[in-house]
Amino acid sequence: KQEVTQIPAALSVPEGENLVLNCSFTDSAIYNLQWFRQDPGKGLTSLLLIQSSQREQTSGRLNASLDKSSGRSTLYIAASQPGDSATYLCAVLNSMDSNYQLIWGAGTKLIIKP
Amino acid sequence: NAGVMQNPRHLVRRRGQEARLRCSPMKGHSHVYWYRQLPEEGLKFMVYLQKENIIDESGMPKERFSAEFPKEGPSILRIQQVVRGDSAAYFCASSQWQASYEQYFGPGTRLTVT
């Protein structure tokens, strides 16, 4: 059974720092992995989707990597800004059984201090 | 092309009432997924539907919850005789094809049971 873990659960850093959020998953048979952002009381914003055949994806100050064999993904945020404060969620789509269910991590709550 | 639409965005129900949550998928999408996010928890898969078919409802509570996706109109998630534990954010997603394709999320419906 696929399990997704995100570490740390919460992170507070000063503005301007580069930071890394971690996501690990127990079953490497995945189609893709996706990073989302969720602001308090709001919906989900898709940030980056990495297909299983890809190693990384970049969008602006965000870079997500995927190491399928070790069951890990990282989300790198460069030059963090207070507007980056949010909860970041990682989700994987299995390639085997139930290959339509996104399996979610519990999220990392990020606070960027001005 | 409008995104996934959900309504209402906020719904307040008293214990014992019924809640109906609606989801209109993106144009051209015939696959719908419902996820639930309980307070301070990660998202969990509830049900996967195609037009007029329930493909997988393994994540739905056995009682009081039902879902449909009729030939015409939005997908409906129905919760009968709501209890306080049903208070959560309910997210709908849609995809163009099944399985390995990207799911696009709506803004969610926040249900509060008083």
C-alpha cells in the first residue's frame, strides 16, 4: 500500500533563503508525482507535475526533482518570499492497482518571515 | 475554457440535514474524482466516477454518503443525516482520460456541520 510522507511538517525561515521540502513514498511504481500549494481555507494550486520518466521540473523559482528508485522527491524554493507562505502538498499517482487515486502526504506548512 | 467548478464554496448544515455538493468538470473531461480533507489532515480519495458509472467508491464511508455523475449535469456528492465529523473540505477533480492523466482540481466546498 502506497504511503506518502512529508518532512518537515512545518518550517519557518527568514525571507530570501533557499529551502528544500521533502516528500517520500513507499512504492516506486508511480505514474507521476505532483506538488501543490494550499493557502489557509483555500483550494489547491498545482505547482509542478513530474512524470515517472522525468528527473525534474522547473517553474520560476521552484524546482522539483524525482528519484523514483529511492522513493523521494524534493521541492526547492529559491529566494523565498513572504508570499510563499502556505502548506505544500505532495501527491503520487500509482501505476499499478487503483491507478487513478492520488495518494497524498500530510503537507509541510511553510512560513516565510519578512 | 473554464476550470473545474464546485458549488457551493461554503455550506453550513445542522446535524441530521442533507448536504449536496456539486462539481462540474472541465469541458471535455468525463472522469471525476472526489477527495476529502478533514481538519488538520491530508486529502483522502473518496470516489471515482465516469459518466453514469461509479468506478471505485472504496474511499466512501459505507453509510450516508453517495455520489453520482449523470449523463447530463454536474457530479453530485450527497451526504445524508450529516454529523459533526463530516465537517471537512471536499475537493473535486476531473481528467480527460482515465488513470495516468493529470487531475485538475476545483476550489473545494467547505462543509460545516453545526
